[in-house]
Amino acid sequence: MPSQAHLGLPTLGVLAEGAVLLRGFALEQSEELLLGIAAVCEYAPFRHLVTPGGLRMSVAMTNCGAVGWVSDREGYRYAALDPDSRLPWPAMPPTFTALATQAAARAGFPGFVPDCCLVNRYEPGARLTLHQDRNERGYTAPVVSVSLGVPAVFQFGGLRRTDPTTRADLEHGDVVAWGGPARMNFHGVLPLREAEHPETGNLRYNLTFRLAR
Ligand code: MD6
Ligand code: FE
């Protein structure tokens, strides 16, 4: 049987019940997304947040949207103001919102309208240890994650940290959406390998869309 890729359609993979990998879903908009990231970080620069335990995160972060995800010695939370500038986060570009809504619908989560886009920047060696996304007010909405630039290995596990994980290579333009029975599953990103991408150099960017409030 011919694969969907063979037919020129984006392929759809299932990482777990409720967790869908949409290969190349954001490829057409990738240039526009990177321009959007450049605009966001001009106003709200990337910074390395500190965990509640006092460790500097290897992934640099910024946000756009009504609220942004932040971490400091006080804990993880969503905040309407950028703690560095004390200004509101930049508005979410309409192309970002539209892409998140379309990807969620394709993955089986219609009507998703995010109020937060966390923008992650990975340099070689940067990683995200296994965690659950649990700082949102409710968990009925999915999480939508868009990968740009250098590929990374994504780990997707179960509801317990010790559950077995599956691994997926997330490449430029790939989107993962998880919700429903997978909404609280543990996930993480292995240390970024040294590589070059024509549009981002040795960096990986990730957009993570959520409904936080
Ligand atoms: C990624 N990021 O960068 C996935 N979750 O591909 C996340 O899962 C994530 O960056 C919670 C808080 C920050 C994150
Ligand atoms: Fe996460």
C-alpha cells in the first residue's frame, strides 16, 4: 500500500492514544513562523529561566499570547506580564493561532484556540527532561507542539514517569498534538545534537501552544 508521504500528503503517526504526530504539517508556513519568532524575541528576548530548584534551564524561552509560561524559585506558572520587562507578552501572530487550531483539528481536537505560545530555543546539548504539562487551569484542551530547524529526539511516555517511552525524530515542520487520554503523559526532548539547518543554523525552535486560562 502506498504511504501517505508517497501521495504527497502529510503522514499521521500515533505516539500513544490521543497523541498524534503530523509530519510536515507546518512546512509551508515555516518561513512565516520563523519571521514571527524573530518579531516576538525582538520585543520579549529569549532567556534561560531558573527552575524552582535553582537550576538554569538549558532551553532558552520566550512567549507570545495573553499569558506566558515562566519559571523561577517560586515555581512554574503562567503570567500575563514578562517578568523581565514587566510588559505584556507580545500578541500571538494570527498565523500561529491558525496553525495551532488546524493542527489540533487534524489530530482530533476541534475548536482549539490557544491563549499561550511558549517559544523554545535549543542550542546543541540543550534538553528537556521528562515532565508533564500541568500548570494550565484545565486539561480539556490539547497541547500542540511545532518543531523548526535542527531535528530533535522527542520522548513520549505514559502517565507515570517510569512508564516506557517511545521516541520520535521531530524535524523542521513537524507538529505533535496530544490531548484527551494522553494530555498528562510524560514527555521530553533528548540533548540536541550538533547539526546545521539552512534556515536556523545549529538551533532548534519549538512552539508549544496551550490553553492556560
Ligand atoms: C519541545 N516542549 O520543546 C517540547 N513543556 O519540543 C515542552 O514539552 C515543554 O518546553 C512544558 C514547558 C516547557 C516546554
Ligand atoms: Fe511539555
